[in-house]
Amino acid sequence: MTLEAAFAPTLVIIKRRGAAASYYHGIGNAYSASQTGDIIMMRGIFFAEGLNMDRGVDVILSAGWDEQFNTKTGQTKMTTLIIGFYHDGSQHLVPKEILHL
């Protein structure tokens, strides 16, 4: 009997101060689970997904990582990146600075 299995590679991890890294298969999934101060590390590949950063959390996107997330080896590309806005208590929408390059 032969047993074969295919596992999707981990594409994104979240590093959180004082906690073990969390592993995700998509940028959107990682962002949905992120908290302010997290570092979202992405492999150096093309992601056929977009990211709408609209949750009001301050995160750092770190791109271009190798498969083991040890060194930066390339570029990360995605279809769309939208940085959200939040209400400042008035009737205005204010850009939320959440992307550090």
C-alpha cells in the first residue's frame, strides 16, 4: 500500500512579541488574525490575492522571505493592496498608517 499526501507550503507567518510564530496560507488570513505590533512575514512569491488593510491594527508587512523564513531572497508580489481608513470621532475618514516599508 502506498500513501501519498500533498501539503500546501506555509506562505505567511505572523511574529508576535512574546509568542511563538503563527503560520498561514494566505496574506488575508494572516492579516485577519493579526494584532497591533505584529510582523506579517511573506514568502518571496506572487500571491494571487489582494489585501484590504481595513481593521485599524498597526502591523508591519515584511516581504521577500525564503521558504524557511530565515533570509530575504526576493520580492513578494500581490494583486492589490488597499490601506484602509478609520473614523477619527468626527465625520471624517482619516488614513491609518499601518504599512512600514
